[in-house]
Amino acid sequence: MATTENKLSIFALGGINEIGKNMYVIQYANDIIIVDCGGKFPDESLLGIDLIIPDITYLEENQDKIRALIVTHGHEDHIGGVPFFLKKLNVPIYATRFTLGLIELKLDEHKLRRDTQLVQINSDSNLELGEINVSFFRVSHSIPDCLGVVFHTPEGNVVHTGDFKFDLTPVNSQHSDIHKMAEIGNQGVLVLISESTNAERSGLTPSEQIIGGHMDEAFMKADGKIFISTFASNVNRLQQVVEASIKTNRKLALLGRSMVNVVSVAIEHGYLNVPEGMLIEANEVDKLAPEKVTILCTGSQGEPNAALARLASGNYRDAAIYPGDTVIFAASPIPGNEKDVSRIIDNLFQLGAKVVYGSGSSTGMHVSGHGYQEDLKLMLTLMKPTYFIPIHGEYRMLHHHRLLAESVGIEKGNTFNIKNGDVVDVENSVARQTRQVPSGVTYVDGMGVGDVGEIVLRDRKQLSEDGMLVIVLTISKTDRKIIQGPDTISRGFVYVKDSEDLIKEINRLVKKSVNDLQAENVRQWNVIKQSIKKSVGQYLYSQTKRKPMILPIIIEI
């Protein structure tokens, strides 16, 4: 489904009406540029799924037109899908130094490093990719080296903001390039594509700088060990933890693979300054006095296998939380994770820990990396676009962002609230949304990518809710009579020893179904199995109001 010549097309394969798995496509004629390739972590309804990534069917069908994958920054929802994408489409990746460092970790894990072309860029880079020229501008976010992208096409300029806020006092001194943004706006912006995560929140996003003082105060008050959990990628926050530890004469231990990996990359590339001898191994924690140790760990979102969850349940080999220790959550729960985080906080209080959690002025341990309404309005005012597409947010966030755009002068008919797969086509500087391209989700389960679909997930859901019954039956090949069984095995449905009458009735119904079909001279296995499923299923629902998965196994001898 290729576009016609001299048409500019803009669409998302992920990242609209959702938080996560960001992937945006800019296409002019026969040149395609992809922006970001993220993953999204599943909720509890997607049993066994490890990661959700975009469906790239359209890109596979048009792979000869793909010129580049440009990555705006190194968060998981922007780079998490890169290894799986590269296994199908090996295209050059353009990203900043720190972002490339994080991508390289993923490529090493998947053994893809050698075959991938990685190109380092910065805010001053200019690329010629077919008929599209690309330039960049620096934005502030909660991770180093973040970029906005400008696509200079024959139809006009398209700006993708990346994730941003306007922090006038950033911890890492990477200021938003406001002057360059204004210059881009003065040159003329045909379409602005801008993130919407905090479009519902009024005001300006607080500066990361305010965290430092609050953290120093919490460290000064702490008597025992300090456990602090945050996003591993928030290097600014990690630096503040290092500095507070230095001021209170504490050594620093790291727990969690992602924390160890990100800190290693950040130190190697000069984004994190840790004095020599300050870092200690986890198994050295108990050798020091409690008031001499800070432990930086993963798990701020309540992930069950992360370090903090295991510490909270007393299940971490090299470290433990004791009464009087302080645990600081230096991140707010992502929507959907509140229940898991609350459970961990409860467990920590039961262990006797002092727990600092929540965001805002009450604790001051977290500020968002995404712009509030005034940040978003400032970006719109600087860029002065003709057309506007809000992205990176759930529908209500996109709706509020659209209203903000109209409030600063964008014409009502020139804003597009689209879904993943909806294409905004621009011809002769006029934008319309009239068509779609294939889009959707691909599930990653272990080593499998895309081999688990809705039917498998439905079966898993049924198994998790009502369990299963396996009915084993041996039948004579010659006369079709039952030789042995039926033997009924229950897993997750009922405890057999406490349900003997129920099992006896199941076995009686199975025998009756087989004998009735034999009398009618029915010999097809699938018919016999369906008859067993129907009769047993109806009986079990009448007795228990449950619908276990029923799996008849017929052995013919």
C-alpha cells in the first residue's frame, strides 16, 4: 500500500491512544524514515507476555524505501523494540551518544551488534535521507541526550518534539534549545507532532533541580541503610543520589541488572560522575555499618521480579531491609502500576522500614520529565505550525492537547486526533486523514515474537480463572469399546480427593458419551471429543458455575 509520488504521509504504528511502544513514520514519495521503536510492558491481563511491540507489517512490505530509524532518546518505550525490529529489518540507526550506548546493550544481549549500522548524531547534525533532509534540536527530559527532529520535505517542514519539558535549571546542564526552536518556527512548520503525556496537568513542570535539596534532607535524617528506587534511565536522579551519598559519607551499591547496565554506560560515556572507590558490590553491604550504605535499586514500578519487590518480600540474597532502614521511591507509578507499588509499600512498612513515597511537595523526590500544559503551549507557540498531531498519550491526553493547540491559535480543522495506523496525507500543503495502514500489536513471549495471539491468550485466561480437566481414555481399535479409564486429572479446578462424587459423575458422563456414539457407529475422534467436552462442560457449569478447560485424550490400542 505505497503512497503516490510527491505525497507526504505521517502516521504512527504505536504511541497514540497509549503510553508506550512509540513508533512514528514520516514518508515522502519513496523515502520512509522511522522515529523511535519502543516496547510496552503488559498489564496483568496479558498472561505470560513479556513485552508488547508495534506490528511492522507495513514497514516489511515497504522495506526497500526505509532510509533510517531515528531514536529521540533512550527510554524503554522508545528503544525497547529495537532488537526485535532489527531481526526483521536491518536499517541504519541514528541516535545520540548516550542513547546509542543503551541500544548497544540490547544489541549485545540479542547478538545483533556486529550486523547493525549505528550512527552517532547530536543537535547540530544534518542528514540527507533521500528527498528528506533531517536536522535536530536539543530538548530537556529525564534522561540525557534527548532530541527533537525536523524533517525538511518538499511539502514543508515536519517537527517531532520527542519527549520534553522546559527545565530552565536542568541538573545535567542540557538546556532546551529554545532559540533554535523559535528559529525553526520562524522558518515555517507545516506539521507539529508533539507528546501529550501531561496535557491534563496545569502549569509548568517543576525543575529537576528541586529534587537535590529534598534528597539531601532525607539522607541527613536517615539512621540506617538507605534504599532508593527510581528509573534506571533517569541519570539526573542517579547523580543526585550519588551527591547526597557523598555528603553523608555513604558507599553506593547497585541492585538490579538494568541499574548496573545503565550506570555502567553512564559512567563510561561521562554522564554520571561517581568518585573512585564509592561503588561497592551487593555482597559487601553487610560488612559496613548501616549508616554508611546507600543501595540504588530497580523496582519503582512494583515489578514483581525487580530488586525492590524481592527486598520487600525478604527474598534478596545479598541484602535485606531491617527496621529503621529508609526506603525512598524517587519515581511516581505509571498509570496501571499503582496496585503493585502499594503492595510493596505495605510490605516495607511491615518490615519496619521508613518509607518515603509519592510525588510533589510532600516528599519532593520526583518531578515529571514530561511537559505540563504551559510547556506544551510554549512548544506550540514557538513552532507556530499550520497543522498539529498530538501523540504519546491516551485519548483523553490527546484531546486536552488538541484543546491547548486551539487555545494558542491553531485552527480547529487543522488538528488531528488520530489512532495508530491512521494516515495524515499532505498534498500541495493541504493535510487530510482519509486512509489507514496495517497496525496493531506484536507480543513477545520468551524467545517467541508474534507467535502468541488472541486465541492463546484466551486459553491462558481460561486456565488462570477456572483451571483445566484432562480426561484420559483408552479405546479398543477394533470394537471402539472402552478398555481403560476414564481417568480425570484436575489442575486448578478442584482438589480431586475432596471432590470424589463430582469426579465419579464426570467419568460416568464420559462413558455414556462414548457408548452412545458407539451405538450410533460414530468413529471420528473429533466428534467423540466434542461430545465429551459438551456433556462434561454442561454438567460442571450446573454444579460449580465454572468453565474449566476440558482436554479429552483418547488412546487407541
